[in-house]
Amino acid sequence: MDKLRIKISIADRVYPLTIEPKQEEGLRKAAKKIEAMIKQFEQSYAVRDKQDVLAMCALQFAAQTEQKDIEAAGDMQEAEEKLRSLNELLQQHLAS
């Protein structure tokens, strides 16, 4: 499969990338989200330094990812507990 050359703009800088075509949509959506978050931080906190704004964006995205992982782990544990209970009920039923 041929690689695709694209340019992504973030915080007034252009980043040329060579990617798999299937990655393009995700990268463009991510760049849009970053740009929107930059604008929000600049308006809400009167932050002028792009480095600070980018650090705040990175923290926000990392926190969202971590929270999803925590929630997914909790969901998995809950599902395992339900499966164990179901298994015990089945074992009791089969033993009778």
C-alpha cells in the first residue's frame, strides 16, 4: 500500500507527515480537536505561550485516555464478577 503525504497544522505550525491512508481521517480529526482545545484554553485562561497551551492540551488528552482505561477496567471487573456468579449458579443447578 502506498504511503500518503499530508500536512497537519497545529498551533500555527505545519507538520508534514507520511502515513498510511487509513490513518488520515484520525489524524485530521485529532488535529481539529487539538486546535479547538487550544482556542478554548487561550480564551478561558488568557494563556499566550503556545508551549503552555500545548502542554495543557496534552494533559487533557492523556487524562481522558487514562479515565477511559480506568472505566474500562472497572467494567471488565464487573463483567467478570457477573460471569463468576452465573457460573456458580449453573454449577449449583447442574449438581442438583
